[in-house]
Amino acid sequence: MFKYYAKYSPYLFLLPAAIVLLIFFFIPFFQTVGLSFFDYSENIYRPQFIGIENYITLLHNPIFYKVLWNTFIYLFVAVPVLALFPLCIAILINQKIRGVTLYKILIYLPVIVSIVVAAIAFKWLYADQGILNYLMTKIGLEPAGWLTDPDFALYSVIIVTIWKGIGYYMIIYLAALMSVPKELYEACDIDGADFLTKHLTVTVPHIMPTIALVTTISAISAMKVFAEIYVMTKGGPLNSSKTIVYYIYERAFENLDLGFASAAAVVLLIIVMIFSLINILCFEKNKYQI
Amino acid sequence: MKGLKIKNLYIHLILITVSLLSIFPFIWLISTSLKGNSENIFAYPPQIIPSDFTWANYSGVWQRVNFIGYFLNSMIVAGGTVVLNLMLSAMAGYPLARMEFKGKKFTFFAILATIMIPFQAIMLPVYLITLKLHLVDSVNNFAGFIGLIMPFAVSAFGIFLMRQAFLGIPKEMEEAAIVDGCNVWQVFWKVLIPMVKPSLAVLAIFTFIGSWGEFLWPSIVLTKESMYTLPVGVNNLQGMFSSNWRFIAAGSILSTIPILIFFLFMQRYFISGGNEGAVKG
């Protein structure tokens, strides 16, 4: 095709997006790394260059380890559930049954609703004399301090994240299930395979790439949780539900310890970049081909 | 045939249970919001159907909280974010799909790199830059809105979505337009944009939902209550009414109505599949 545009026109078309990305992505990215080498805690207007000292402080900070540990618990609990449970739901919805659209709408509803409203709704379920504790006593258990007991708080917040994600990943799986050849299921039926065997031998191997994709994107979003924690526990009690983004927020915007917060942000950056790289290189390669 | 029916019955039972679990937190919130002062909201066993039914919590919270203001602020921010995303993504996607230029590969990978940078990790410098540019509500409301919008004015997701859409248009369309005497801007605006409307619609809807629910950034930059968006305003209910759960519940439900209506009208875009990866997780 002949070149119908001037030499400079591609750049003009790219310019507005480039300016926004430069100011609000690339400069802040390098600034995060830069800030992490300065000390703001003495005087916020006169930062001191201290090299990698923030990182050393970080490595000697027990709260940071607690926060990292909490973040990994978040991953270990939320990611497997979000990778498998929505798949089961999607398989069930994919059967030839009535009312599929209604089920999809209801299960997708938590995705649409603001995370703040969702967190408030759960806070109400978790209340000390709330409905969940009623059910606990009903089945003969002690009422729990869902958000006030350090042993429970993190898991109570994780449940909200899982609950809000199920519909989203279900839709991704439903799209993937459409690509499984129907003949394979028919072959299974002729062989007399039962429901479970059929899906373990046909469905799961076929949509393995999607399962892997859901694993990485749910891991990335689990790394980034903030609102649930902010609304429900503020990271407490005793830092038991504090994860890395909340910690960065707290150190940066409440303690104004900009250098230290940036060092923690660099750790978050590195972890998320590794997950994203896996994601792009393994599962979404064709989406980003030049 | 009988086996099939029993199997379907089990499937329905499971799906009904999951559906109920999905909406139960909202149902319980609605139930609480409709209970009057004479009814104990901590009663055991809990009552789903209010015995002292009242709308008073809704009118009470409506009078004390400026929901219309929050709603309008959210509309301005989400609307502005959508318009900018459509314009910037389409403009950037076009040369990436259709033109040859020096530095194309570099541009492509630079945009791809932004996918890997989570906003949460760079939010502190983003805030410092926004302050430096005076894009905060303490300067004036307009600057405040610009500051809320700009960090999300374009995304790699949008650029790649539009690039993909332009790639799908046959080149003959452009050639015909150029033969007819169109310049490059006219080719873009009059020929290509009308053909990528479905992708623009997808981008608009998902950008809108993302922006509407955004909580972290507005709660960092906003200082004035009159500038609150809905999520920030709803979170603030907890402080305003401390333990008055009737009001908190009523306010939360009120704030959800607009997005619920939006969802029900647009549901096919969300649940039909094929748009996966569009909402930010």
C-alpha cells in the first residue's frame, strides 16, 4: 500500500497518549526508584541521599516481613480458589439448562458493584452480633471476631476478594469453553464416561492455557488489593490483615516516609512485573504481536 | 432421559446456591436499610423481612448526605475518563496498526511495559506530580477533576484494543478514501473511526465501570467533601454515622443504584464473553 501520510503524522497521532503515559507512568516509575534512595523522615523538605539504606531498613523491619507474608497468604488462598471455583461454575452454566442468563447476571453482580459497598456489606455480615456469628452459634461453634481477631481478619478480607472475583473469571472461562470441540464430549458420552471424568479428560486439558491465564491475572490483582482492607480493617488488628499496597499507602500518605515507602513500592513493582512478564510471554503473546 | 433430568436438578441446585451467595450480602444490606428504629437489627434469629418496615433510613441519609453531588462528581470523572480514553487510544492505536515509522518497535514495547507497572506501586510520585501541576481540588474544582482523570486518561489496554480493531479493517477502505482526496486525518476520522465503533463501545463501557469504582486514587487526592466521588462518599458514611448501620446500609444501597441500572442495560457486553480481561481486576 502506498504511503499516504506525511513522515511526521504517526508521531502526531501518538503524541497525546505519549504525553499522558510519560507524565503519569514513566516519570513516576523512575521517580519511585529514585525516591527509594532518599531519606525523608528527618525533614520532608530536605531529603538526604542515603543509597540503599531504605532497603536495608526494609529487610530488618519485622512489619515488612509480616506484610509480605500476609500478601503471600492472600495469593496462596485467593488464587487457587479463583482459578478453580469459577471454572466449575462455568462448566455447570455451560450445560444445556434453563435460566443461564439469570445465573450469569446474579453471579456477575459482585463484579460490577463498587468494592467499597461490597466491603461494607461484608463488614455488616461479619459484625460481632451479626448474621454470620448467628450461624456459627446455630451450628454449635463459638462466635468469631471475624475482623477483630488477628487469626481471622486476613481470611475474612480474602473472602471478600474471592467473592467479588468469581463472576469475572467465570465469564473468562465461559468464553474459553466455547472453543472445546463438541465431538470430544460426544465421544465421551458414547464411551459412557461420567460427568467428572468427561471434564477432567476433555475440558481441563483443553482450557489449560486459560486456567494458567486466570492464575496469573488473579495473582496480579491479589498483589494489588487495597480498598477491601482500607474499608474493613485498616490493616489491623496488629497488622494481621495488612498487605503490601496498604503498607505502602500507610507509610507514604500517613507517615510521610516517602523514601521508605518507595523502597517497599519497588519490591511490589518487581513482584508484579515478574507475574506480568509470565503472563505476556506465555499466554497473551499473540495479542501483543507487532 | 430420567438420569439427565436428575443431573440437571443438581446443577440447578448448585447454581441457585452460588447465585444466592453472590447476592446475599446485598439482600442483607437492603433488609437492614428497611428496618425502623423499633426493630433490633441485631436480633437473633436474624429477620430478612423487616417487621418495622420503613423508608425513613433512605430519606434520612438522603437529607444528610449529598448523594446528587457525589453522583455528579462520579459522572464527570467517569465521563471525562471515557472520552479521553476513546480519543487517545484510537489516535495511538491507528499508527501502530497502519503506519510505518521510525521507533515503532520502541513505542510498541514502551506501551506494553506500562501494563506491567501497577498504579499502586507508582502512586506516590503520581501524587507528587499531580501536586506540582496544581491539579488538586485545593486549587479549584476544575483542577481537581482534571487531577482525578489524567492518570487514567489512557491505558495500554485501550491502545492495544484499538490497534487490534484497526488491523481488522481491509486496507482497500483507506485506499478508496485517499483516491477520493481524503487526507490522513479525514481517513482516520471519517473512514476508520466509524468502522471501529463496536470496539469503541467495549472500551467505553469497561473504562466507565473501572473509573466509576475507582477508590484508591480519589481517596488520596481529594481534600474537599464537595468533590467526593461515590465510592469515597460511601466509605465516608462509616465515619459520619459510626454505628448507625441502618443509615450506612441505606446509603450504600442508594449509591449502588446507578451502576446497577447501567449493568442491567449493558449486561450483554459483560456476560457474553469475548471481552475478557477488560475490567481491571
